[in-house]
Amino acid sequence: MTRLSVRAWIGNAAAVLCGRWGAVTAQTQTFGCSRQAAYDQAERVEQLITEAQQPGPSRAQLLATVTQLESENQQLWQALEQAVDLPVAKQQQFAATAAALGLSLGQMRRPAWMKSIAIASPFLSPSSRAA
């Protein structure tokens, strides 16, 4: 089965939709396809033209949006790979350690304090003090 060019599709559609008697037969013989294929192509061409006339974003705009969203998605996946898993037990340990050090909730939310407590936390745990 050969693939017809866009010109053949448009020609077949024109023969079906606007041609005189015998135009479809002549057109399909020229391009070596069946009459049914010409009628199917005419229907599809008409559908595509109708869709193209509808309001809304153009294909180029939609493709640009897809590209932007794929880039954003990739960035989010990369951020997720670098994210730290912080289960509830670790959060509670962090809060208890920070409270024991006399930090307020506002101070606990500062990244610098989080890092210093995370570093000091193993040394302040009850198991390390027992030794």
C-alpha cells in the first residue's frame, strides 16, 4: 500500500466534494488508489479544515506549551532525585533535638539551623551519650 502525498489527498477531496461526474474515478486512477480511499480522504480533509477554523490556540502554541511543560517536568524529576526523604520519625527527632538546643519554631525553619542540627543530631542522640 503506497502512501499518498498531501497534494493527492487534497486533489481527491476536491474531486469528491466539488468535481463533476467521473472526476473521482479520474483522480483515483491518476494516483492509483481506490474510490473508497478518495471518499475517506475527502472526509478527513474536511474534518481537519473544520477543526483548523475553530477558535483556540494554534498547533504551534500547543507544541510550545508541551515543550515548556516537558522541560518543567524534567526539572521537577531532577529536584525530586536530590530531595531528602524526611519521614515522620526523623521530623520528630529533628524537632526534639532543636527544642533541646533551645531553638524556636522560626529558628528551626531556617535552612542554616536545619543543617547544623542535622550534623549535630547524631552526637546528641541518647545512644551516643550512653557510651
